[in-house]
Amino acid sequence: MHTPSPSRQHESSSQGRLRNASAWILVGVAFLLLACVPSSFDAEMGLSSSDLPVSPTEGVLRLAGRDPPTLDPPLVEDAVSAGYVVEIFSGLVSLDPVSLEVVPDIAESWEESDSRTEYTFHLRRDARFHDGKPVTAWDFKYSFQRACNPATGSSAAGVHLGDIVGVEDVLAGEADEVSGIRVLDDLTLQITIDSSKPYFLAKLTHPVAFVVDRENVVGGGEIWYKDPNGTGPFRLERWEAGSRLILAADEGHYGGAPGLEQVVFVLDALPLFTLYEQGKLDAVPVGVADIERVLDPNNPLNRELSEAEILATYYIGLNVSAPPFDDLRVRQAFHMAIDRDKLANVVYKKMAEPAKGILPPGFPGYDPELEGLPYDPARARQLLAASRYGGAEGLPPIVLLVAGEGASPRRTVEAVYDMYLRNLGVELQIQQMGWADYLDALRQEERDFQMFGVDTGWIADYPDPENFLDVLFHSGSGENRTGYASEQVDRLLERARTESDPHARLALYREVERILVKDSPWIPLIHDVEYWLTKPYVHGMIYAGMQVPHLKYVSVSR
């Protein structure tokens, strides 16, 4: 799913901009650094001391956060929203936060047919919505069908549920029910998929497959999710836009009561490092302005430091269906004009790894031998001159869409702008949008921008290369935002979907990745490495490489 800019860009100066870091955690609940730093904690938060604990409180975890674009599970397509949704809702299966393997959730067990195309799920008898109502197979059938209903407008439904027989018919408006979903009894759900897919169960960990309460959805109208009746380990207690979002433990949760009573997300809090030092936040990401301090073993904060490699790739996306990036040589020229080593080592002070390809290190299918296109400004200028545009002077105006707020662009955007100006003689026009508007712009077919990204990336939904390569680059995917289409790539991806031999399957994906790097619909920039400070009285915090529900494992005790 889409993830905002990395937390390492956080700076304590008034000119700094922060990535919306999140809940992975914490890679999902993002926070945005503003251009002007308020002088007092209460003023920053817009809260009084009676509203929010400003000293450590037993059972209460205080984190920075940001307003999510949505809390409606099938509409989730970004890490900000997902960071909350995975704690409030749940599905048939989940991901273990450490191993990232598929584990039971509301489904306590399941069987697969010999053909591996039919899954029979057995639901827990003790699974309840937050209001105490039992969860049944009928609730899941409703939730799946609602997600696939064109009126819902879920871009994730086709991507993550499209393997289920009948889903495409419902999405196309040609059927009212998903034929591949059957309720055998109140606690038994059967799902049939079109062919054996080794990643199918992992797809069901995406929020689009979470169960929702029909009465809650229908009775609550368009903003029902602001008072959701979920099934996750936490319920939404309060959400005041721009101020705070509070989760409260579901004491009767079928998985056991969480170790926390409350999680208080302070929205758009800053400066994070200072608030952490003042004891007003319990865990924060470390940015480039402070990394050298906390890496010093003589600094007491070094003992509170954690490092996590995030399974994400930050990139520049190119609109290959419109000038000038409809020319391969232009795409390759722009690709070879970017100094990724400088971005990772200078702009981010070695808090990132240069990205040579699309899959991040540590991810299944990652190819350590992939060299990618080199940084070569001279060759880039030759390619641009050899294109049908004849060089920089023949290019149309190029707009780069970035996510963010504030008076000036973030450090990486400035660096990329300078590289193109210096190496190609191309001056980009920067268009900046807030996170929700940015996501909406990417969904539109008619665009007034030719490039997008830089400070946004793709973080794994589940640990399978299909989630990057197929989801983002197959010509028929709803998440293909570049317009890239290759019959060769489509054929290889479709073979990989059903390949039963793991080694042969990964070989297919590596072949696809090499083609994509050469074709350059994406310009990979960096892979995220996050540093977090966590107070010693916080126990069980997990900084995983991707989106997982994890707050139920955390406790706060002095």
C-alpha cells in the first residue's frame, strides 16, 4: 500500500518536514511536521492537561499520529489509514508481527481442497463485535460483497479479492453476489478461487478482507466509520480531527485483553524529539537532525534506540502513457540522472539504503545481484538527446506531484529537483498536495502531472513479490498508477501467479523486475531504515517491516 515520506526526514528546525511515519509500527499512523513549531506542548496539541496525560500513565501509550483519510476497511489504500484500521478491525487471518507468516485470527482453522482452490474457514465461537454481538460467516459474506460492490468504490477489492470466483463479475456490475463465497453455517465460510495461488491467504490479511457490522454500516451513513463497531483488539473511543485519536482496549476481545488500556495518538505533534525528551510521548521516530546524537553510545538515549528495516521502496513514478515519458529513452535518462547514493548517504545521513530495484532487501524474491541502471549524467544527456524530443529544450513542461504540506518542499524533493536541473537541464514544476488529495489524484485517469512520488513509496501488504510486481505493474491492476503495459511482463506475472515451484516462481519475478528496471516506469530511490526511541517503561513494542496489528502486545508500566 502507499506510504508517506520516511520518518527519518524529521528535523527539529522550523524548516524541517517530517514523513508521515506510521503504524508499523510504527509505519502506518503517519505524522506530518509543520513549518512553524509552536512553543508549548498544550498549544501544539490543542489539548488541555486534563484531556491528555503529559506524564507517563500506567496502561496508556502516547504516540504521534495523523488524521487518516479513512477508517473504512475496503477503502484503505495507504499506510496512514491502515495503521489504525488493523487495530480496530480484524479478518479471517492475520500476520504474525515477528515472522510475518499467516496465522489464524477470527478463523481458528481452515482446510484447503486438493486443488488448493477451495478454502473452508471455521470461525471462533467467541469472536464478537465491540458491542458484544457474535461474528458469523454471514457477516463475512456481507463484508466481502460490500467491498466488491462498485458503489463502495474500493480500489483494493479487485487487487486483493479478485482471485475469488465471481468478484470480477460483481465489480463489473454484472452480478449482485460473489458466487465464490458460500456460507455453510453460522461459523463456516467457504471461499473458492479461480486457480491455485500461493499468496491467496496472505491477501486476506489486507483490510479490504476485514469484517464489518452491517447494522453499523447501514445505520451510520457515509461516515459510519467515525463510530465503528469493529472486532479488533481496540475500539475507537474518540477522534477529534487535527487534535487526537484515542483507541481503548476491548477488554472482552476474543484474542485476550490487550496489555494497554488506551493508546492516545496526538495528531500532527511536533517537535517529536523534544516531546520525547520532555516525557510527553512514549515512542518517536528519529530524524536526520538527531540521528548522530542517538547513535553515540555515550548518549543515554542510545539505550532506548531501535532500528527496523522497512519492507518499502520509495520511488518516482512516471506517467508512461503521456509525453514525455511515453519515450523509453526519456524514462531511462531521468532514471540515470538520479544519484541514489547521495540521497541515501547525504540527504538521509545513511538512514536509508539506495534502491537499485523494486523489491526491498529482506523481501522474498529480492535480487542482491541486480545492479539497476547506474547514475550516469553524461549517458542520461545522450539518451535525452537521442529521444524524439531531441533534448531538454524539446520537452514539454513536466509537473512532479508530491505529497506534503508547508511552505517549501521536503529535502528529498529539493535534492531531486536540483539533480534534474544540474544533470539534464530540466526544471521541474512542483505540485504539492495533502496526503488524502495526493492519493485521490493518483486514482484519476485524467492527470495534469507527469511524475509523482519522491517522498512517497510502496510498503508491503504481505510478504510476497506479487504484492509489488503484479499489483503495481500488471496492465490490468487497479493499483497500476503509471499506465505501464507490457505483454511480456503480463505473461510472466500471470505464470508466476500459479507457479507451484517456489524457486521457479521467484525466478519469474526476478526476470520481471529486471525488465521493469530497464523499462523504467518507476525510478527506485531508497529503501527505508527506521530508527525509533522507546521509553524503557514501554514493553513489547514491535517495529516490524510491514503493516501488522501489534499494539495488543504492548504494555506501559513504571
